[in-house]
Amino acid sequence: MSLTIGEISYTNILPMFFYINREYLKAKGCTFIPKVPSGLNEGMKQGTIDVGGISSFAFGEASGQYQLMPGLSVSSYGKVGSIFLFSHKPLEKLEGASIALTSSSATSVHLLKIIMAEFYDFSTIHYTTMAPDPVEMKKNYDAFLLIGDDAIQTSWKNESELYCYDLGELWLNHTGYPMTYAVFAVRKEAVREKESVLKLLYKEFLYSKKRALHTHLKEMTSSIQKEHGGTKDFWINYFRSLHYDFQEKEKESLLYYYNLMYKHGYFSQPVNKIDMWLAGNEVQYLF
């Protein structure tokens, strides 16, 4: 039975995909579809994708449809290094400003809105969502939000011309929590109908994560450097600063984020629990 996997085309999620055995998984019925986060969110919602590293926003918005794979996420305890607000003026002076938001994101866009409303008490910011074009954004807006490789490339070229704020650092400073940007979610229909293939995929994700972050980090970052530029040290430090697990602290933080989403009207109903796919003893049984 086929299983469709959405694959976000950003470097920050590569550890879970870089060392999976694609040919083995394809022989077992898996199909991989590359997507930007917003496209993956929509594919999961429409049922054209069974499983993927979707934005935390999308999981919370439709949490009743999904279960979460344990031990997998894209999180940070402070600086994330690839989600930046670039601004012509200091953050504290952005009340009434015009801010361009990347159309590639959901979690980060709403994270910025929450930070502005909850922690800075700004109420008259004018947001515009558009394709991630730093040249256009810089020219026509007071500030702009970029994520992923767009954010990284723009930060390299910035040279202190603009104020640059890391949203992971802002979140930690105001809440004391880590921030989880993406989780690995499974549609409940896929759990019911395709669980045997799903378990094979899950084991490959965990294997790839362990190999990429521990024994083969330099090999992975060398490949990324050839494609995206930058230095080896930059990419090694970038991945070492990210957190790819999902345990109680990440769950607690994500529920707090969801509480603020509901408080500020971005969710129509509160999210009080996170539905996990496997219990701890079931995960141990797989290995």
C-alpha cells in the first residue's frame, strides 16, 4: 500500500531525510514529494500527503486529523539561525510599521505576530504576505520576515545594513521556552491503513537523524555547502544549534504557543493536548 511523504525543501529538516534508504522505501510503496512548508501543510490537509514534517501551526490548526511522530521535530533553544525579521528600524519602534511576511511559512508568521502583540503590545502593524523576495521587501516595507534558506542567504548579505532579529531568540527571551517550528505528523487515516509501511519510514527517519547529527555531520554539511555556499563551520554550527527531538519540554512549549494562538484569534478553538502516534514502549519495541 502506497505512502506519500511530503519533504520540505529546506536545509533545516535535512537530518531526517539525508541518510534514509530511499530505494528501499520506494520498493515498500513510499513516494516522496518535495514541498515548501505552506504547500506541505495544504497537502496534508487535503489528504494528498500522508506524512511529513509539517509546520507546528498546521499541526495545531488541524490537530484532530493528525498524530505526531515521537522524537522528531525542528526546534531551537534560542537562536534558530534561519528565521529572521529584517528591519530598517529597531524592533521596539515598529508600532504602526508595514511588515512583509513570507508566503512560505505559517508557524513563523504567526510566531512573529504573537511576539509583536503579546510581548510588545503592538496593535497597529500592517502585515502583507508575499513571495519571499528580499529585494522587493526591503525596498517597500519597514521590515520583512524570511525563513529557511531565503533567511540564511539574506543574513549573509546583510552586513549590518538592517537590524536582524532571530525569532527563536526572541521567543526564548520572553517565555523561557524552546520553540518547535516543525513536527512530523501522520494523517490518522494513514495510521489505520498503512501503519506497517509507516513504521519502516519512522525507523529510517530516526536512523538518518542519528547518523546526520552524530557520526556523519561533516559529510552532510559538506554536501550542503556545495549546493548553498557558506562555510563548513557555519553549517556545522547551524545544525548543532538546532534541536531535533520532541519530548516533554517541547510539548509544553508548543501547547503554550497554541494557547497564545487561540488567545489572539488565530485558532478558532483551543488545543489542549497533542495526540502522539506511538507510546514510549511501542517506540522501544520497534528497535
